[in-house]
Amino acid sequence: MTIESWYWRAVESIDYPFPQRIHPDADWLEQEIIEWCCAHRLIQSQEQIKHIRDALLAEFVSRANADLSRPMLRLIGLWTVWFFFLDDLTDTVPSVDALADFHLRILSATAEDTTYGQVHPLISAVADLWAELRRYAGLVTQVRFQRALVQTLEAHLWEVSTRVDRVYPDSATYADMRLWSGAFFPMIALIDMARDFVLPSYLFEHALMRELLDAAARTVLWYNDLWSYPKEQSANALAHNIVHILIQEQRLSLYEALDRVITQHNWSLRRFLELKQRIQGFSGENAQTTIFLENVAAWLRATQDWSHRTNRYRSQMVRAIHT
């Protein structure tokens, strides 16, 4: 099935009401990412380097973090790239047990500063990133990041279990698991640390803040599914895309499913904006809260601007080889 132009017009017309921005050191970050990936053998050829450049991951991170110092921009950039590699590896792992073993190796590298088994590029890379994170992050940030990392890994296990057992998820379950599989929350856990403060737990864990972050994640991830649907449809890899799930579950046409997903996306965006205003109201003139919220919004805007430019949805990302 060919994706008609009306599909792209609808998706490309979505616009987030946040300012465009980009870090002046985006080109520097791209080179840092490439050198780091080469050092950890995540990429090993000129073709793979080209894939990394064409994916515009450095631009994505630079758009979301235009205000950071170079060390923090690099740290956030490398973690973002690592999660992209992990996501692509998850699509190729042959069994749930194989992925669970890999996850335990990740957690060992981050929780105990040890690695076991054959050294895998992603394991050595995450060990390096965790050591770097600990140089800057206090204990509270480490706990928040670890919690988000574990929940992301659990969502990846769920994805693989449905794939290998050929179970097609229902939309409600998918909506819950998709919230975590996109690795949005680990990056959110680093927003305050990267700007030299820690949002108090009474604010970070407040019910309204948790709802706001859920709304932001749903907005980004529904948007991502809208963009990735044509590529996944052409590759016959649609089990984990909300557009396809609604088509199958509710017997909708593509036009109807697209309309439904955009409606859900827009509701999440409106809810994010409402909660952002409410939280700023009850937290008073708390500059740190404002900075945190504005930088959550910056990840949304960066996703929009990056999606229009990256080849991520047109060709395969470099895949890490799993062993």
C-alpha cells in the first residue's frame, strides 16, 4: 500500500507551540558522537558513519538542549545515541531470554560498575556513560535515572515477547507500554542535573508533575508513531505502531486511524500545556521548576523539527550487532 500525500500533509501540519532553538555546538557534538561510537565499536565503517550523520541525532539533541554547557551536551547526546542503538538492537534480538540476559549485563554495568560475559559494544559503551554520569550526578538523579532505565528495559522485554510469540497487542496495553519503550523518561531524569540543580522530590514526584510527564511522553511517542508508520508499513514491521494497531483492532481505514491518533496526540499536547500552567502556578516563582518545564517542552519541539529532517524514518538506523 502506498502512503498517500494526504497522510503526510496531516502529519507534517502538526505544530508544537514552543520556540525553535538549536545549540551553537551541534557540529561539535556530531563529531564527539562519531568518535565515541567508533571508540566503542558501535560503528566501524564509513557507511555507518554516514548513517549516523544522516540520522541527525546530534542536531536532535542540540535542538532539545540549546542552553547546555559542552560537557552536559555531550553527556546527554551520548546517552540519547546509546538508547537509539539499544532500540534498534531490541528489534533484532531472537528471544526474550536473550534480551533479558543483555539487560542484566546493562544493569550490572550501571549498578555495580562491573561487566560480565563477552564484551558487547553497547555494554562497554553504557559502562563508560554510567561512569561519566556519576561524575556529575548526585544520588537522587542516579536513582531517578536508574528507575527510568529499568522501566524502559521492561518495556523492551514486552515488545520482544509480543514479537516472538506473535501476539498482537491491544491499543490500551500498547499505550501503557509505549510510554516507556521510547526512552523518553531517562532523558527527562537528566534535565535538572544537566543544568546544575536537582528538582526537589516533592515537585518531581508530585501527581501533577507525573501526569504532565506522561502527557509529554504520549505526545512525543504518538508523534513518532505517525512518522514511522510508512517506513514500518513498507517493511512489514507494524506490530508496535498505534496507527496499525487501531486499524486492526477497530477495523478502521488508514484515514480513520490517522484521525484517531492525531486526536489522541492533540489531547495529550493540550493536557501537557494545561498542566504546565497549573504547576507553574502552584510552585510559585520557582525558577528551577520553570526551567525544568521549559526543557521538557524543548524535547517536544526538538522532536518535531528533527522528524522533518532526519532520515530515521526513511532508512534503517545503524544496527548494533548482538552477540
